[in-house]
Amino acid sequence: MSDIAERVKKIVIDHLGVDADKVVEGASFIDDLGADSLDTVELVMAFEEEFGVEIPDDAADSILTVGDAVKFIEKAQA
Amino acid sequence: MFDLTGRKALVTGATGGLGEEIARLLHKQGAIVGLHGTRVEKLEALAADLGGDRVKIFPANLSDRDEVKALGEKAEAELEGVDILVNNAGITKDGLFVRMSDADWDSVLEVNLTAVFRLTRELTHPMMRRRHGRIINISSVVGVTGNPGQANYCASKAGLIGFSKSLAQEIATRNVTVNCVAPGFIESAMTGKLNDKQKDAILGAIPMKRMGAGADIAAAVLYLASNEAGYVTGQTIHVNGGMAMI
């Protein structure tokens, strides 16, 4: 796993209080990890803070899984 | 009951009559109180009067959007987490609507509503993270009933109620409550200037035949700030001697 993926995973575990082994690339924040809509906004804010990137609302709407978040941040930082 | 020991509260407009009563009562109940106002000397005097213990001052001009943001950041940092936010600061620029200037409309909406939005936005996210918070907005009976000569003020105070209800629904699951207190006519420097005829007219509309005291409002704020009010959100408590029963 890349460094970015590890950091994303850590944020998700801390914020949602879920088991580390559940936080896999294909895990959906809402369907698999029990996040509500407010959690997803908070996660996006946490990603922005951690990685110093800006995630516009329309991009945030397309970040549904852990893998989506990692891909977006990798692209934004490239 | 209503013990606030260890809680951190920020009260805006704390040097006004109502704000001071609120700040004093929250302090008396054990809270660490952040006093916001525009005049440093008045803030320092109130802080000294409270004994200088469990009190910090935060001067800021709420008409300046950058200062509002900075106020939120500073209060959150220096109080090490604001648990209770009391948006009390407000101004009036009265005048009949047909003669109301853009400037008088804008300045009242800016301080009474936009500053509340910006300050609350700064402090809400940390409250959500801590899974605890109390946001209490001081509205007014005229925000619900209207009042001739106060279209700007009434719009701002009605706006606070809608704002509070929306925010209350968004963050209820995070244990952050958002409520309003709507005072009626309260004894103050402003109402003290009214002549007897004006006073009689006002009292005629109040079933209790007297104006309220700042302490009456502070008590409602204390209730909403307390642990005991944890299941109360999105509400407006009217404290008006029966003047409007809504």
C-alpha cells in the first residue's frame, strides 16, 4: 500500500471507529463502513487538511470508496 | 442541576446588558467564560469584576468578516475547545421600511446574522468532533411577530431561527444542540429611555404588566447550555411575560 493509502486508511479508521481490516480499497464509506452523510463531509475535510489539497464539492460527491479517495489525492498531488 | 463546571463558553456581545447577565450566570455555574465585545476596557472591567479567574476576553468587530473568523479560531485555541457558543451580539438601525437605506439593512444583517453564520461555522466542526456542543442564538420576539420600524432587525432575528433549525437537524447526531432564546421587552438602557406613555403602551401588551430582566433571559440560556437540555434542539424559548404566545 502506498503512503497516501496508509494515511487515508488511518483517517478513516480514526474517524469512523471501524476495524482496520474492513478499510479496504473497495469499501464504500456509507454502505460498508457505516458512515452517514455528515461523516463523508468530515472525512473530505480531514483529507483536505492531511494532504493540503482542495476537494471541490462535485469531486467529493464522486468519492464513495476508500480507493476513490486515494486515487483523487494521488492525482491532486501528482 | 445546571452545573457547567469545566465547560468553556463564548458569549458574544458580553458587554451589552443582556450579554453581561448571560456571561455572569454561566460563570457563576462554573463555566470558563470567553467574553467577546468591541471595547477592550469594558471587557477588561467585566473580566476583573468576575474575579479574573475562569475568564478570557476576545475583542473583535463583528462587522469585519476576517475578524469574525479570527475570533472563532482564537476562542477555540485559547479556551481549548468551545463547548457553549452564545451568539448574543446584535445591533439595531431602526427606521420605517420605505426610508430604510441599504447601509442600514446591510449592517444589521451583517452583524446579527452573517457574523453568527461565520462564527458558528468556525466552532461547529470542533464541537462535532468532540461529540458535544451547545449553540444558543439570541433571537427576539419581534423576529416572529414583526415590528414596525425594524424590518432589518426582525429579518435578522427571524433568520436566526431558520438558521438554528437547519443546523440543529444537520448536527443532531453529533450531540450538538442548536436553539434560540427569544426575549420580549427587557429592562435595559434602551428601554429606560422610553417615556411613560411609551412604557404604558408596551406594558399594555404584556400580560405580566412588567418588562423582563436580563436574568430572565440568562436563565433560559443556562438551561439550554446545561447537560439537562441535551434532548432539546431546534427550539426557540420565548421569554416575554406572555406578550406573544407562539
